[in-house]
Amino acid sequence: MSRHQRFVHRLERRHACPTCGKLFKKKSHVRNHVLTHTGERPFPCPDCPKTFGSHANLLRHRLTHTGERPYPCQLCPKRFTQSSSLRQHLAVHGRRSPHACHECGLRFHRPHRLLTHRYRHTGEYPYKCPQCGRSFLLRRLLDVHRLRHAGGQPHTCGACGAAFAAEGQLGQHKCAKEGR
């Protein structure tokens, strides 16, 4: 780190956290940071039981209830709930994307992404369950579905014993014994 950065820019961050000493430019940032030490979450969501440590996090969360995606990509139809997600997405457009969809012109960096995208145009779901005939866009979704026919539920909550066929279902599980 240069001498200039150490001495001049240090003055820009004058407000210190009383618990850990971390420096901030604004006093309000220290107040928000202190909540990380206390665990206090004074910003409740009016639509669900969740609470947040900052007003900004509450506002971001509220978008999940409204479905609003205020950050559109100017290069494709995608929209995002956060500006940081849009910035991350824009990197995709900067890469060399040789795989183009003949229907809409959307380009993909990886060939399997193009294949998955093309099924959305055709409505065809290529992975069919041999037992019930239900079709799926992705092979892994068919595999999870077939576990249900077999009665297999390999993802189990360690606290209450509830079992789920898909790992995502276990992640969404609200367990009172675990305090989630």
C-alpha cells in the first residue's frame, strides 16, 4: 500500500466501531455495522416474519414479495432485483459467446445453455418419466422426480428428521427445532 493511501485516505474514514475498531466514512455506517455485533435486526418486513439489520436489506427483500425487477439489461430481456446482479450479468455479454439461438439471436458462452434455451422456444421438454409420462427440461429435475416414485428422499433435516427428494426443498424447509 502506498504512503499516500495509508495517510491521506485514512482520514476519509474517521468513525470507528466501538467493538472491533473498523473505520467508516459516515457515522450512520457505524450504526448499521454495530448491529452485526449485537445481532439486532430492527427492520421488520410488513409482509412476512423476516427482520433485517439494515433498511437497504429490507428494501431488497421486499422485492421478493412484489416480484419487481427494477434493473433491466439493455442487451437482452433479463431483469434483476439488484444493480450488483445486473453488473455481474453484464460480464456475460462481454465474453465471446459463440453459440447463438437461431430463433431470437440470444448468444451463449456454453453450448448446453443454448440447448436449454432452445427448449423454451419449442416447448419441448426432452426428459420424460417412464412411469408417469411427465416431462422435464433438465435431466436432474427428472432424476429428482423419479426418486419420488421410488419413495427415496435422500435429503434429511438433522434436527427434526423431515426428508425431501430435492436438496433445494431441504434448504427451504422451516424447522422449529433448528430455529430456522
